[in-house]
Amino acid sequence: MKIAVVAVGTRGDVEPHAALCEGLRHAGYDARLCAPDDFASSIAERGIPFDPIPVSFRGLYETVEGRALMTCGANGIKFLRGMSRVAVDVAEQVIAGIRVACRQADAVCYSPLGFPALYFAREMRIPAFATSLQPLGRTGEHANPLLPLPDWTPAAINRFSYRVVEQVFWQVARPLLKPHVQYRLPACGHFQQLYEEPNPSLFAYSPLVAPRPGDWKPWMHATGYWRTSPVDWAPPDAMEEFLQEAPAVCIGFGSMHSRRISKILDITLETLERSGRRALILTGWSGYRGAGHKGNVFVTESAPHDWLFPRVSTVVHHGGAGTTAAALRAGVPSVILPFFFDQGFWGQHLAARGLGPPPIPFYRLSTTSLGRALDEADTSHDMRCRLLQLSTKLRQEDGVRRAVAIIGQALEKVR
């Protein structure tokens, strides 16, 4: 059986779906990954068949509109409106790439921004499984991750927050999708059907971190994190020597590309220097240019998080779902400086559970606020104990295996 796994986004979106693709292939399915061009070489190295979407998300983030997305903070509505300005120019290529990937499939799995795959699957009358790295299913227990509200928010308002985000998303997406489908699109979008049709939805995060809401539909599954298989990787000698000399704080913002990052790094490095801490900087997509190994700072573009994070004392990062998961598996605290989308949600969630200091939005970032957060991460014995206990359980979890089993059971019913 041929399964198209569609993941539209950056590394944090694509890597978990690559892990799902690996799991499906190990289970005997002919699974292929459809993702942006940026990831063609890294996916090929893993031996996963790849259908490219002829768009570079890294290139998009380097545009004026793309950089503006990084300033949205916790404002999910502002983010979706900003996304519409970015999407207009590339929608044609993205949607065409997804259609090609789905053309020969017997079933599809699709991330939130890969939602055109659902409509192509309906045209072909084949099963489609929604996937997400965040708890995006309606619930009264917490607000939509794109609209993080206080913990005391009434359940009715929490549920309503999902409808608001869903409708804003649909009003942005509908005119882009309309020319590419062969039937009339519903006025309310596909979200309502997702809650009414008992077709599995897969949420690739651990219920040990964010418990599955009790009011979710039975077909909505928090499977556990989706991790790719380890790759052969050896650190440069200079990096290994740096990490062995003394504890270091890892600083990295993944696929974020914003003029804010230079200021954030200036504040972060000043804070670390004042306290005598050492820093390892992962530049990622930021465009930051460091001077390499210099004194108490080591700069490199990237390193596998599962290798690096157990070797550092704390991780200062943007709060992406994948980076947050890797830090939790390593049992080290996260100091989260959220940029946009779900990042503030994860920061607030970890703080509420005593797994990290409160997130620091950009407008509150200073040497004082960051120093306080780093001190809490270093000195809180209770936080460290909770993290170690959780990391042990997370390393035993196999979210990919569970997701593949759920998909397999659903496919058996439609054969």
C-alpha cells in the first residue's frame, strides 16, 4: 500500500514526519515523504523516497514578509494573517507539489499546512489522516496553542478559541485552494468534519508532557513524540573538547530567521559572561555569523539535539515542539524565548508543570530576566528531579510505533 506523508514547514515539522515515514516503511508500507526542497538531501541520506515541494521555506523566511512572521509572538491571529501574505506567492507551487505526491497514493497523512492533501484524498476517495505536533483538537481544558490564555480561562472560552483559529485559518486558505479542487469547498472549512468523522487524528507529542484532554473524541490520539532513527554523526574535535572542559549553556533558535536574534544573542552572551557561564551557539537558519571557538563561546551551525543536549547544562531556545521534546528527553531545563506559533504555549506549559522557568517574551528580555531564569534552571533541585524522572519515561516511549499501529488498524477497516 502506498502512503503519502505530507509535511509542509521547517525542520521541526519535517523531521517528525520523516520519522513517521520511516516507521511506515519498516511496517511494510510503501511510504514517501512530501516536503519542501530544503530537506531533499537530508531525507535522501535516510533512504526515504522523497517528493519535493518546489519551495524553499528557508528562502521564504529571509523575505521581508517571512521575517515579519517572527514578530507575531503569541498572537496566533496575527501569525495566520502574516502567513497569508507569505503564502500567496508560493501557494501554487505548494499545492501542485502536494497533488503530485498524492496522485499515486492509497492513503495520505498530512500536517496542518499540508491540508490540501485532505481534499485531494477526498477526490480520490482514499483515507486521509490529520497529523499535528501540537494539541490542536478542540477542548475545554486549555486554549488553542496559537492563542494561549490564562489557566483560569473558562472551558467554553477555551473551546471557542479553537473555532476562532480554525476559521481564520480557513478564510486565509480557502481562496488559495479553491482553484485546485474539483468540487465546491464548504463555507466552514474541513475542521467540523474532523470532529464528526471517526477517522484517526494523530498528535505527535507525549501525553506524559501534555496529558490527553478528557473531552477529545475517541479517534484523537496523542501518540508520543516521533523521533527519527539515529544517524552516524561525530562532533568536530574542537566542539567535543569545548564540551568536556566545563558545563555549557546551549543557545539555538532552529529555523527562526529574524533581526531580533542578533539582539537576543547580545543579551544572552552578556548575561552568560556576567555569571561566568560558557555558551555553545547553534546558528541554525538565523544567519548569525560567529567567530567559532573563542574563549567561553563556541559557535556552530547545527548538531543533532539527541547527541548534544545531554552534554549541556541548560538549553536556551525558541520553544519549538521538536526542540522542547529533545530537551525533555535529555532531562535538561529549557529557557524558552518564544517567537511565534505554539512556542509560547510550550513555554507556559513547562513552567506550569515545574519543568522550566516561565518563558520570556522578547519585550521582557533583559540580562536581569534571563539571568533569573538561568539561575532557576541551575539551582532548582525539584525541577531537575522532575526532568530526570520524565526523561526516563520519554526515552522508553515509542510514538512512531503507536502511530503506525493506529494507521494500520484504520486501513484494515477500509480494505
